[in-house]
Amino acid sequence: MLWSDWVSSNRTTNTKMRKHTKYVGALAAASALVAGYASAEIEGEVHVGYSSQYEFRFVDLGSDLIEAGVDLSYELSEGLGVSAGAWYGSVNDSQTAGSSFNELDLYGAVSKELGPIALELGYIYYGIQDTPGTLDTQEVYLSASGEVIWGLTAGATLFYDFDSNNGAYLQPELSKSFELSECISLDLSSGVGIANGHGLQLSDVVGSNGTADGFQGWYVKAELPWEVREGVTLAPYVKYTDADNKLVSDTPLVAATGTQGGREHLVAGVKLAVGF
């Protein structure tokens, strides 16, 4: 999740890294405090990670993404739960004129299981820390998923941006997990993106800033979660995306520059998660 193709910053990379280090330290301390005082009904996870590229909805926002986050969930009753969390990302080599930026996302959701179908209604706030209030936006989303056959799960999420980008984004997905051993599994997923009036997705037409509605592209992802010890999981992954040829998929997203659409991206990364 996470967006912003026009973000730029005048701060140096060293300043960004110091800010990121302080943030991660504060996040770890806060998470430890929550873990110590949370009741047995509350579940949570703290995670950090690295990705070779910040790819969001087929758009390249920069390389060397360092991220951290915390998620909490609580079961109100059987089949009904609530969750909330925060995600922080720092890019030190953005495609936008070689600049850097920091992003903080806050989110919450209500989930319900209806037989074999899992539903979730949520809210996401995207905050760009370097330009507060300028590029921030908000979305609500509704997702549904369920097992269809042979362990294959089908799902779809509809996002609606009611703030800066004012439009809808649909992401259907198929996924399947293979247990390789007691502590290692292989998770495969594939999906597509479809936009309608979503201002973030620009058309690759010279001199035009219009949206590229319709099919955005497709992706496949392979992840290898390894439970190093109880509650601690290390998950390396690779993801391949292929954007539609009408979509400007590399920043800066200004059609007049001659930026071409239809880019392919190969992303690799790793995530470390600690549950409590």
C-alpha cells in the first residue's frame, strides 16, 4: 500500500536514515510495551523489512525501501474481529529526481466470517511525512476471499480513494500455500489491477495528465516464510509485475517528459515478523 509518485525532498540521505532509525527504535519500544500489557485476547505482530524497489500498483516509486510496522487484532466474538496498525516506509533513492521521502500509513478494519467467505471493511490513511497535508490521501476498502478448490484461495479487494485521488481501484487475486516442512512454506499469489478514475494512475499520452482507466497490469509473487522459532518468521520474496502499456509506471509521472508506459518490474525483498 502505499503511494505517491510526485514526492520529492530537499533533505540529505543521511538525515533520512537517522530519522528512520529513530522511528524504528520508537516503534520497537512501543510494541514491546503493548506486548507486555496486552490481554490474552489481543494478538499482534511487529515487522521490519527491506525491498529492492517500492512498487505500488505497478508504479515504481524508488529503490531500497526500508519498512517497519505493527499490527494488532482483537476478536469481538466468534467470526467477528477488529484490527488496526501502522506502516512506515523510507525510500532513499526515489525515481523522482533522485530524491527521498518517508511515508506513514495508518489503518483499521472490521472483519467477519460468513461460512467459507471472509469479509473485511477497512480504512487507510496515507501520510507523506516530508510534505504533510500536501500529498496525503485516504481510502476505504472492502475485501472478500474464500477457498475455492484444492487449497486455492480466490479474493478481491475494492479500494475507493475519497480524498486526493478520487477514484476506485479493484485488485482480484488467486493464492495457494504449499507446506514444505514443519517450519517452511511456499506462498504463491497472482493478481491484476483495474482502475476507474483513480488519479494516481496516469495515462502515457504526451501532454496528457488523464487517468489510465481499466486494466492496469498483472503480477505474480512467491514468498518463502520460515518460522525460525515460535512466533518469529523470516520471509524472503520475489515479485514480478507487468504494467499495461497505457500506464506510466515509472516516476516522474509527467507524460510530457516522454516517460513510457508498460514497464516490467522485478522486486526482491525480505521481511522479519515477531508475533505476540
